[in-house]
Amino acid sequence: MIGNKRLLAIIPARGGSKRLPRKNILDLAGKPLIAWTIEAALKSMYIDRVVVSTDNDEIASISKKYGADVPFMRPAEMALDETTSIDTVLHTINTLESLGDKYDVMILLQPTSPLREVSDIDNSIFQLYERGDKSVVSVCEVEHSPLWANTLPEDHSMDDFLSDEVINRRSQDFPVYYRLNGALYVVCIKILLTMREPTLLLKESCSAYIMPKERSIDVDTKLDLLYARFYINNSLLKGDC
């Protein structure tokens, strides 16, 4: 709780991932991928309840083992490839309210962002409360400046690939660009339920919570998982974890 506001953490974890089957429960340094997010959320000084939304019995069992609540199973029609995160969030909020459990603030924690820390969670929540924003979204610095990127014509000509303003400039002279990293979405539930379009979360009184690139790994492919394992194992060797 913060400022007399009840806070709900939602961890969406359907069982039908395609690019990396069973990704939410694959091993990452000795525990299931989803466990990293559950444990960080449970350490938060502000979160009142950590709920996993899943359609999968194995994910539900593992989530409960690591301390999360799974008060209901997500219906099959809410676990399709076309189901969005916002669909899952609204379904979870509305179902909990129907059970008499109401919250003021929601934080969406994707289980595919295992390296986000409890400090990221609590600092982003405090940022929402301190600034009086409607939402806070996590970002990180891009790996390569988008000024070095462009589309290609059918003949793959590079004639107009870079603008005159970019050619012969050092990359360190470019402005810093950031990208959404998918690790944190904090929003006032009252605002979320009344929005015509969920994308307005990024346009109406929304602020960025900046995370370092090393904590912004998003596990969506086997290569992502291998990189996360490599990073964690090397951090353990250095005593950083």
C-alpha cells in the first residue's frame, strides 16, 4: 500500500507460447523463469497482492509454490495468440472486483523480464505516487541509435540510407534514444477502466522509469534465454547477485 492506495501486481503467463515453448517455466539459474518475477514482486514494500493470470495448471502450481496467488484460471478464450496484455489485465481486475477484492493501482510485471529488481518495482511505484502521474512505463537506452537505421528499397540501394545530418557524425554525438523494455507498467486502475484506448497510457500524464540495459533483457527466444543465463551466471561469479 502507498498513500492509502491498494496495489495489485499482475503477472500474465499463458501456457501456449510459440517461439519458446513453456518459456514461463523454463529453468533460469536454478528456478523457473516466472519465479524471478514473483520473488521480486513479493519483496515489494508497496504491493498488497501478487496475482498470476494463467490458463495452464503447471504454471499455476509453480506460481503458488513460489508464493503468488492464482485465485482463478484464465479461460481459454482469454489465452489466445491474439489476446493482449491489456485484455489480461482488465479480465484480472474485473474478476477480482467481482470477488470483492478491489485495488487502486495496478503494476503489470511480465515474467519474461527476470532481471528487473525489487528496487525497480518500488521506485516506479513511488514515481507514480510522487509525481501524480496516471501511469509509469519502464524504458531503457537503445542498443544502437535509430539514426543509423532505415528501410531498404527493393534493389537494396544504400544511396539514401543515411541522411546528410547523420553522415560523418560520431555516434556519441547523437541524442540518447530510449525504447520500451516491457518490464514495468504501473497505472491507476480508475484511469485504466475509463480509457477509450489503452495506448493513451503512453500519451496522457505518463512518465518513463529508466532501467539499465542489463536489467532489461526480455526472454522471448532461446537466444534471449541463453543470454539471461550467461548474464546471471557471470554476475553470480562476480558476487553481484
